[in-house]
Amino acid sequence: MKILRILSCLILAPLFLGATEIQSYELRLATAPDGSGAAQATLRLTSCTPGQLKFPLGFIQIQELHLLEAPQGARLETGPTNGQMLLHAYLPEGLAPEATLRFSFSIPQAFFVPEPGLGEKSNLPEGSRLFRHAFVNTQEGTIGSYRFELLFPEHTMAQSIREQLPKAKKSEVGPRVLLTKLDGRQAAVLQLSTLKQGDDTSMLLEVVPERKTWGWLLVGLALAAIYLVYFRDLVAPKKA
């Protein structure tokens, strides 16, 4: 039995050593007010070898999959779905050791509002929506780095980060989920390095309509009133 295992490893080892590696995986999802989203993903590949490359996509259903950049002769197809979709890229003969795979797709509804149970009230304020993204490396190879960018619909903002996993290590710089601005829009960025098979990362956000801040205006009006009261002699018109 042990001999069979050793022979299997010796036979399969060259296949794993020669497999295409994903150096980086970047995905941006720009969402619209109606909840739909347009996504674009970029994979930087190294040690490229001809044949099939399978990799996960952290969504269950997508539409309008288009290959935007790839080695000549490559093609991309959707595979089975089990919690997340699996994509199949077919790489041609004669490709360079390094390559870029870029593709786009759309999703009909990125946000959700939990339905309250029977006799319960929703704990979300009016206008609030939730967004969850979960990514699991289900394949043999290691993904060097994963970065997911969510651009909020215009005039919305993050109310809270309800989940950001795995917890950031002390050696990591910055939080797992960073709230920032991208292309002039409110956004959240999820990042994780060195995803081995079975490693996963996720975030859960509550998004609400932007609130106008009147604080500074009120402070300015108060200061103006104080100035007029205490320095009215200076601003009063002089008598002839």
C-alpha cells in the first residue's frame, strides 16, 4: 500500500510542479443604485503551461462573461457551482512563462436585505442593505495574493463592517477590510496573501444612504452670531 502511494506521488509530482500558478488575483465590482454590479478581474499568471487552469470565483451566479485579455487562442468558460462558481481557462500551446488573464462579468443583484422572522421586525434602518463576499481557494495551487474591491453605489456609504475574515495577523499592515475611496466613490477593499487550498476570506458590510453633515454649518452660524453680539459696535454703521 505504501509503495502504491509513493508511486502515485512520483507520477503526479511533475504535473503539480509544471502547473500554472496564480501570482495575483484582483477583482473589482462596481455596483449601481439598483443593486446590480459590473465586475472586472485580472489574474497574473506565472510558470504558464498549456492546458486547463481551474480557479474559483467568489460568486454563485454571473452573467455576460467576457474574456478581455489573454494569450492568443485562450478561452474561458464557467464550470460547476458549489457555494461559489468555478471557472475553466484553457491555455494554448506556445504561451510565454508569464501571462495576464483579464475578464469581465455582471451580477443582477449584489445586495440583500434579510427577511425578518415571523412576528419579528427588521433590525436594519430604512434604506440599509447588506453585501457579503466570500472567496475560497478550492484548487490545488496557491494564490499569491487576492484583492477584492467593492465600489458602493453613488451617494451611499458603509454603516458598519459586520465581518472581516480571517482576522489580521500582527505581522500584517492594516485591517483585513479597508474603507477608502476609489475613482471618487466610497469603497471597501478586502485583501489576503498566500491562499493555499482550503484557505478562505470574507467580508460582510452594511451600506446606507449618505448623510449630510450639518455640524460645521451650525458651528459657523453660532460663531457668526457671537461675533455680531459682542462686536456689534465694530460692525454698526458710524453716525455722521
